[in-house]
Amino acid sequence: MTVALFIEYIIKSVLILAVMTVGFAYVTYYERRALARMQTRIGPNRAGPFGLLQPVADGLKLIFKEEFSPIKADRLLFMLAPVITVIPAMIITAVVPWGGVVNIFGYQVPLYLANVNVAILYLGAIASISVYGIVLAGWSSNNKYSMMGGIRSTAQMISYELALGLSFVSVTLLAGSMSLVDVVQAQGAHGILGWIVWNLSQPLGFILFIIASLAETNRSPFDLPEAEHELTAGYHTEYSGMKFAMFYMAEYIKIIAMSMIASTLFLGGYLGPFVDQIPWLGPIYLFIKTMIMLFIFIWVRATLPRFRYDRLMAFGWKVLLPLGFLNMLIAAVITVLRGG
Amino acid sequence: MFVVELGRGLWTVFRQMFERPVTIQYPEIKRPVHTRFKGRHNLHRYENGLEKCIGCSLCAAACPSDAIFVESAENTDEVRYSPGERYASTYEINMLRCIFCGYCEDACPTEAITLGDNYELSFTDRRQAIYTKEMLIDPVPTDGKTTPQKVPPHSFDRSIPVMENPKD
């Protein structure tokens, strides 16, 4: 590993962390504005032009809040749980390609941090770690509502992770690789036609992925671990200040990550018109696709009420899992017909 | 069918995005208050500029939350504030106590106090919640003079001014 490569990795890592953190702040703003419009309100528009400084104001407020922990809480785990939740969310997008190879001052730089050959397994593995943080937060708070939120989180996970995994499997079958760079290139291999065929063959997989990622990120209608009305905010009831902000951050960064992964697996990632000639268009296309995916997340939140706990499990096992197998079958048939 | 209902719900929410927001941007746009709205109190003047309040303290007596404090003093022809025998030298309303019931308005014999349409009562300190006579009283009418006035002797001899019967 040359020094130049080392510096390149550090710059890319810092860039990803910075984009994710700033992205988190502005996704909250985006969500509040979009949600407000869906409810025929205006949303935050006071702090700065168009309310663009609202996330800064919220962040400052949370920094100055009192750090509080319950008297019989397990202090170590109580402090550790938000960290366990936020770190996987920060590192999950390391394998998502932002674009092709660009030329910076005569130096060929690929616009992705890591081209891992098991990137899809990495996604599945890292995405599940944050559930530990949620369960530990619920358990260490010494609060019955937090505990129930944590337990719900585990039960929810075993019902949607399979569907998520099966939608990954069908993409892997079609692409013939687990690397996300290869997945994107497989979508662009046969031009615009190949991209359309890819998407037409995977609508079921895409919908399964969206449903599973809604559950993965604890978003409405699957926000059972943090159900405000039943569990008084569930696993983060006892958290305040920056520790609460970290849970909040983990949730929103995971939404961004899931949107990026969905765009990469099903919407062609950084591919778009003229991206072969101008590789810098790659991140812009990925950004636009991610924004559309984020809009879907917000839209679903504005529309659907929360699922009942047992119905989510029944839905996961009796509907999503068979549909996932069906989708895998479709992908397998297409792969055989294509002669792969 | 579940999926169709889901789609209808999503479509309804999406359509809402193109409706006009119902939000009223408050400090810039103020909605007019309703008739008979009970906001901050106003102390009124006659056309000649004399104060209607004669310092009788009936409003303070009627006040259920004891928010009004009135201290009265004697008028003379040299220093005249109101057409009656006495005037309110101090008139204070504690807006933290006031419940905006309007009993002071009903109790007033000279229709000197009414509850107006100002609802922007905010303060950062308890002392600021006490509204004094200077803050409550109306500005002097254009063809009147400010109080205290110097009036010809024996022009106001009654202990309370002449009042018409209420019209409404």
C-alpha cells in the first residue's frame, strides 16, 4: 500500500463520515418540510433562509441538554448502547460506490471506498448490529417500556431480516457477484435496455427491499421499538441530550444508507445519462436517486399507521418470506435463461 | 384489496402536497380577532382628552382574580384628569393574574375600561406583567388636550360625570 493510497482512503473515509453526518442533519430538515407539506403545513422556515439552519439549532439544543441516566441503570451499557447503534450506521455505506473512476490531477481515483467482494454480506451483517444497541439500550435503562421496545426490536428483526436477505440473494444471482461495484456495472452492462430489463425483473424484490428496510430502520409503519403511543418512545425513553441525539442520528443515517443501497441494488446506483463521459455525474445521479428513495420513506411515514406487533411477525413470515422465495425463483429463472 | 387501499392512501397523501398550506405565518400575518374578543384592557378618554376613569375601584372590587389595583386622588380645577370628583392616580393590572373575564368592563360606571383586541401579551420578567396606566390608556384624541388639564372653575361640579343610558 503506497502512501498515496493510504491518504486517499483516509480522505474518502472522512468524506463519507462528513457526508453522512451532515446528511443526517439535513434529512431531518427534509423530512420535516416534506411531512409538513403532506399535512398542508409549511414546516420549519424560520431559522436562516428557508429554515436551512434549523438542524444546526436542533443540534445546539441537544448539546446543551442535561445528560441524565436512571438511578438503577447499567451505566456502562447505558453509555455504550448509543455508540453500538450509531457506528454500524456510519460505516455501512463504505461499500456503496458513489461513481466510477475519476481523474484527479493525473491520479486515477475510484469514487468508492472499498470494493469488497462480499459487500452484500457486509451490508446484511453490519445492518443487523445496530439492533444490539437498541436491545442493550432497552435493557440497561431499567425501564419496562424501554425493555419492551428492545424486545420488540429483536422480534421484529427475525421477521424482516429474511426478506431483506432474500432480496439481496436475487440481486446477487442476477449480477453474478456480491460486490456492489459489480452489481452497478451489471445493471449498466447492456445499456439503457439492460437497465430496464433489470428493473422489470425485480419489482417484487424492490418492494420487498423497501418494506424490509422500513422495518430495518424502525420507521413507520414498523416503528414498534419506539412506538410513542404504546411505549412512550420505547428503547430511548430514558435517553437525553447527546445520547438521544446519537440514536436519532443512527436512525436517520440508516435511512440514508438504506436509500443509497436501494438505489444501488435496484435503481442503477450512480449510472445515468452521460455518466461514461463525465464520471463526476455519478455522485449526482446517486444523490438524486437517494433523494427519491428518502421521499418514499417520508411518504410512507406520512401515510401508514403503525402495524400491530403480532401482525408484523405474521406479515414477515407468511407474506414477505414466500414472496422473497418467489422473487429468488424469478431471478434464478432469468439467470438460467440468460445463460449465466 | 389491501394493496389497492394502500395505493389510494399513498395517493391521497401525495395529492395533499399540492394543496395550499393552511399555516398562517403569525408575526407577519395577523388574523383579525372576532367581535367581542377579550384581549388587553384599554382605558378610554373623552373627546376633550379627559380620562373616563373616575378612580372608583369598582373594577378592582369586581375582579375575581384580584388583578386590578386602583389608587385614586382628588381632581381640582387647576389639575384635572377626569370630569368627576376623583381620578385614578395609579391604575395597574397584573396580566399574570388577569383571566380576561371582562367583569371589570361590566362593573365600570363610566365605560372607562374595555377589553380590546390586543392579545400580544408576552413578558420575560414578572415585573413586566404589571401594566400601568400609561400603558393601558388610549392616546389623546386629535381635538383634545392631554391630562392634567387646567379648566375654568365650576365647569365640572358633579362627583361623577353625566352619563347617557347604555345603547346596546
